[in-house]
Amino acid sequence: MDPEKLKGHFLELIRRASTVLPPDVEAAIARGAEEEPDDTAAASTLGLLLENARQASEGSTPICQDTGALYFFVEYGPDFAPAEIEAAASAAAADATARYYLRPNAVDPVTGENSGNNLGLGAPALQLSARAENGMRVRLLLKGGGSENASVQYKLPDSRLGAGRDLEGVRKCVVDAVFAAQGKGCSPGVVGVGIGGNRDTSYSCAKKQLLRSLDDTNPDPLLTELEERLFAELNELGIGPMGLGGRTTVLGVKAGKLHRLPACFFVSVSYCCWAARKAFMTIREGEVTYDWD
Amino acid sequence: MIGIKLPVSADEIRTLKAGDEVSITGVMVTARDAAHKYLVETDGEDVRDVLKDSMIYHCGPVVRKDESGEYSFVAAGPTTSIREEPYEAPVIEKYGVRGVIGKGGMGAKTLEACGEFGSVYLSALGGLATTLAQSVVEVLDVKKLEEFGVPEAFWVIRVENFPAIVTMDSHGRSLHDEIAELSKGNYERLLKGGR
């Protein structure tokens, strides 16, 4: 595909992710607002979040000034080469920064220098997987630093939590992570849970759950049960929007699993702020379409 | 809604109570991680005059520069404040800062400094970036832009009717501590097996 054209598709994908709140997230915030008693700070906070999202969408300005790190999950067919995808994604990220869809968010940890265009080592992050079918499917996640700091990994058993090597132990880890986050990760958050795997794949599994629709059903009935139970329980914590009290502490809980080593049992919690920004695109026979699920 | 005009006196700040909703108008300064380190380690000559009796906003904005070189804020919600906990109390004391605006609350040292020196911590709504940017009516100056980068620089801004809630006051009360305490009981029940 023509490099400029491909870059243009990636640029539009980034613009949508940064400035348009996904419809499932918007609906979940609206449901939260209904749940909160009238005339409470929690109810008015959720209303303001929806109003902010409306303004951002109208003006193509970022929903949140922390436009996050960019994670591209790409499946590509034989008509695309990995190098052209990486080039297009990077060029689009730099262009999106110049257009103020993104804040310059790539800082060299040794020198402290901000690259100024969101490009750097590991930035943007791309996960490429080849497929037999022609065309391309790209899912983009923008995840801010505040919520990334609220993410955490556990190793079961955990004696502090009284958490053993089973789903009940997993449940306790998630309760602990959301309690510890309080309002710092910009609650009400979306909670991605990775069960099993190793240190890095476990975190990656947790983060990928954030791409799922808040309205989907986990194909694994045991995980469906865990997700539903945690959603109800976490909303009993009383942390509320921005940690200032209320019923709406999380918008959703999504869990995935990976086979683990016999010796290892990791539970990773990827906390995402209420501005759970994602956008997807499909390129087929030169035509692009954008969607959320 | 209580109107606060900057610069503001310690006496006026001491009338504010946790839970008060305020609307702030005047000149304040953004400062976050690199900026706080600088404020503690130097005499802060670039910003000390403007900080006196003003407020610090924990914010790393998206900033537009137009063709004539003028800056304006595009998106400007608060960043997580707790990272500045090691620095904030000395900054409040050293520079006479009357308020710190951010999200998520701060710790015991900051709460103590609010009481001792007459300051408050205010919560702005996290992720309210587009809406809050509209309260930033003018960018007056920027310091340390080259060195710290756009998110971390000191942006000297004029705000009008900037909305925030006092969540830590100068009388030792922190709404963050109260919510943490309240949720702790629920947390302990859920850890024991919940329902």
C-alpha cells in the first residue's frame, strides 16, 4: 500500500482513539451515573466526564491530556510487510503529535530528554502477528501513565492477602489492586486481569483484556463468573469516581488466562482509567473501516 | 461554589474546609515531577515570584503553538499528585504556595504543611482535559521548556473560573484519608470471602 495512504489510515486511527470515547465505555459511565443517587458528587462527576468526552469528540481534542503510550496490536496478511506497518505507525504517531492529538510522551529514562514526537525505544509499541488472509486488522490502545502506575503483579500464594493458588486467590489479588489504587488511577476504571503466564506475558495478557468490549461475555464460564462477581464486589468498595466516594468504582472487569509453569502463578492487574481509549481499523482490498469491536 | 482570586492570603485559605467547591481565577503555575525536583534542589528563581501566594497545578498539558508563536492549552486535566509527596511540603514552605491542585490526594507530610503554612490541596477532575483547558484563558509564560519538555515545563497560566474541590484543608482534614478508611472496611470484608 502507498506509504502516505497507510500513514493516513493510522493517523485517523490515533485521532479517533485520543478524541472519541468508545461507545461501550460511554454507556458504562452513563449506567454508573444512573446508579449514583441524585445530587451527589459522584453523580455530577460522571456527568462531567460525559460532557468532557462530548466536547473532545466535537473539537477533535484529547479526552485526557495524558494521551498515554500507544500500543498497536496488528494482524497482517501476506500483502503487507512488517517494516511498512512499523514505518506507517511511527510516522502517524509523530504526525498526530504535531496535530495535538497526542502529547509528546516518550522520555529517555537515562537523559530525561523528551523526544518531542512520541517516537523512541519501544515507542510506539507494536505487536505484529502474521495471518494467511490478505489485509490488516489493527487494534490501538492508548493508556495513560497514572493508570499504568496503578497496575500491579502478584505471585501466588500471597500470605499478606491470604490468597492461594486458585481463582479465589486471583479474586483477592484484584480486590487488593483496586483498593490500593483508590482514586489515583482515575476511577471508575476498567480492570484487565491476566491469570498465569510468566512475568511479561501475564502483564501483556492483562493489558489485552482492555481491548475487549465492556459488554462482551467471556467464553470461559469460570472466568465469566469471576468477572461478574468482581464487578459487583469492587463496586461495593465505596471508592467511587475519582476516589471521592460513591458506588461506581469500576466500569468493568475482564480476565484472561495463559498456561503457567508449575512453579509460577502470576496474577497481573492492568488498571485502565475511565478514559479507556481504544480504536480499531480493518484494511481490506485497499479500503479502510473503523470500529470498536 | 466559593470564588478564589489569586494571589490569595493564608488567612483566606484557612477559611476553606474539605468538601468546599471552589472556582479559581488568577495566575497559577503548572509543575510536576521534574519541576518539583528543581524547586526543592534550587532557589527556583525562574518561578519563585509567581508562586508566592499562588497555586501549583499538577498538570502536563497538551499545548498548541500557533503561527505567531503564541501558546494555548488544548487539553489540561490534573496528573496524579502523590508522586510529589516527597517534595510538596518543602515547596509549600519555601515558596509560600497557597494551594496545590491535582488528583488522587496527597499524604501526611503535605497535609501537615497545609496546616502549618496555610495552604490547601484541591482535586480537579482527572481526565476532564478538554473542559478544563477552556478555563485556561491565557498562557503568560513558560519556563524550562527545553530542559523539561512540554508535559514537565512550568507553564504560567491565567485561569478563569477553574473548578476544583478542596479535599485536604488547613485544619488537618483529608477526604482522601476518609474514603480510604471507609473503603478499608469493605476491602477487609471482601478479602475474607465477601458475600
